[in-house]
Amino acid sequence: METTYTINERVAAIQPSLTLAITSRAKEMAATGCKVCSFAAGEPDFDTPEPIRNAAVQALARGETRYTPESGLLTLRQAVCAKLMRENGLSYEPDQVVISNGAKHSLSLLFTMLCRPGDEVIIPGPFWLSYPEMVNVAGGKPVPVVCAESSGFKLSPEKLESVITPRSKVLILNSPCNPTGIVYDESELRALVEVAVRHGLLIVSDEIYEKMVYDGVRHVSPASFSPETYAHTVTVNGFSKAFAMTGWRLGYLAAPRPLAKAAGALQSHLASAPNTFAQHGAVQALQGGDEAARHMVSAFEKRRNTLLERLNGIAGITCVRPSGAFYAFPNIRQFKLDSITFCQRLLEEKAVAAIPGKVFGSDDNIRLSYACSLEIIQEGMDRLGRFVASL
């Protein structure tokens, strides 16, 4: 007799990740000997810097393998506080910081804490594909807000004002942004934050790509604007992107004390605590990893410039200039294919892996990661040019 299982409807409604599906298919093709040009990965192609690796190895050698406090090592939380003051102008105490199993985990903890059934979370789009799924699982209601390509994919204060309702609870800001690479300047952020605070919204500022900015652009943390915005903001960050530590699974949030206390308590039941020896590596990252981060950013800027030059040379493709992260979000509307079909055919016919824009809220675009070599970028753009010429 077949056993049937009842799955929580919120979990059952989760859409499988197209990003992982395309990456998996690209790996299958590569395993057969096919040379795949992959622009799918959302992770640096650099090794974790050696001093960070050594710090974790030394922690293991010392036997640092037991639980830490649920909110993370005190030394790491102190290092986070020092970093936030030094780089972002933010004053936090260690009991306002929660170290988690990645910035993604920090966000999931926040939405689980904050969302009651029907509470609305405003998500400017194009958006990182996991935001709506996290909000849905937490019982909230994601409210995607389409930001036009003509406006540089940026949310305006007027548009924000127009979507706020009595059920609005949270505004997500992601700058630099995945998938578009856009970066809000200080005046743009101040205008959005003013609207959010006036309506009593909590701002979740996802700053995971903060160090990856180009063209002299400066990253700004919304919580730094005033005591009032500080009280309305949770800053989320991590180690994956800036220090090439994606597999280490460490992130953090910094928040007003009641929120930090609740997040620590929730994490104590869901995960006990983050990985102990990895946290020792993270301390080293914050105290001595900036030179390696700058080296990566310099390489990414060269790759971005090459990718943009090549994209602009392909007839029918346009692309908003990304000023941060390591993604471009070119428009493919002219080719009369939806983004999923476009990416599937591009992979099968030309062995180029890209991510459909539909999963980010824009079916007119595809996402290309330039966290890959210049050789792959050149070859991949040759193939993309031949592909669109054949359509």
C-alpha cells in the first residue's frame, strides 16, 4: 500500500530553483566533454584567501569543535561591530549581532520572526529569487514592485508610496542588487527610507555585495542616516561574496536589541549555532581580508567592462550598466522568446549557461554572472552572438 504524505502547503508551493536546474544541466554537459561557458554561478571563482583558511585550520587543531553561543562567537560579533563602525558608520554592540549560517539564513530568520499571516513584504524587482519564497514560507505576502528598465531598475519614492497598504510590514532593499547590479546612491536611499519610516515599515537592508562596487561608486548603509532610520533597519551581510567563502555558510544580521534577541532565540532552536571553526576563519576575514577582497573586485571590474563591451556589440541586446555585484541583466525582448526558452535553447544549442530573468521578476531579461574568467566571457559572447543571429 502506497503511503501518502501531507506537506505544509507553504512548503509544497515552493518553486524549484531554475538556477540550480540550469547549473546542474550545464555540469551534466561538461561531464560528457562539452565545453560549457557558464554565466550561471552566483559565487566568486577565487579561492578563499589563505589566511582565512589557516585560521579555521588552526581552530580545528585547537579543538574548536563544540557549540558556540546561539548568536555566534563573541569575538566574531565584536569583529562585526568593529567592521560596521569602521566601514559603515554604524554603532552596534555584540548583543545586537547574530551570526547565522549565511546571509540567506539571516533573512529567513527575519521573515519567520516578522511575518504574521497576510503581512506584506515589499520587494523591488527585479529581485533575488529567494525573497518571495522565504516570505511565503513565513506566512507573509510578498509584494513585488516592478521597477522599469528605463528607470535603471530602481524603485522611486512615489512608486513605493503607491504600494503601501495597512498590511505593509517590511521593505527589502538590496544594493548592490542581484540580479541587476544596480546601486542606489545616498540621495536615492534617503528618499526611500524617509517614506518607509514615515509609514512604520521595517527596512531589511541586504548588503551582501557591498564591497563589489565599480566606477567610483560608494556603498551606503541606510541604517547610518539617523537614529530613527537606525531603529527601523536591520542590516544583513555575510562572508560569501567579499571573501570567496560561499561554502563556509556564514552571515550575520545587526538589529535593534529586541529583534536580535528574538533572532538568536529562534536560531537556537532551528540550528543551535553556526559552524564553530568557520567562525574563527570569519574573524580573520574581517580583521585582515580586505586586500584580497580588493583584488577580487579589481578583477571583476575588468570582467564587467569586457562583458558590457561585448554585449553592446550584439545586435538586438541592450543592458543597463551594472555598478555593483557581479551580474549583468541584458534585455532579450527583441528576440520574441520568453527568458526560460531563450536560456534553455542557448544552453542546448551553444553550451552557454545563463539564468532566465523570469525567476527574478522580469521575463524580458537574462542574468549573466561575470564571476568567471575573461576567456569564458569572450568565448561565451561569441556563442551568444551566433545564437541570437540564428533566431
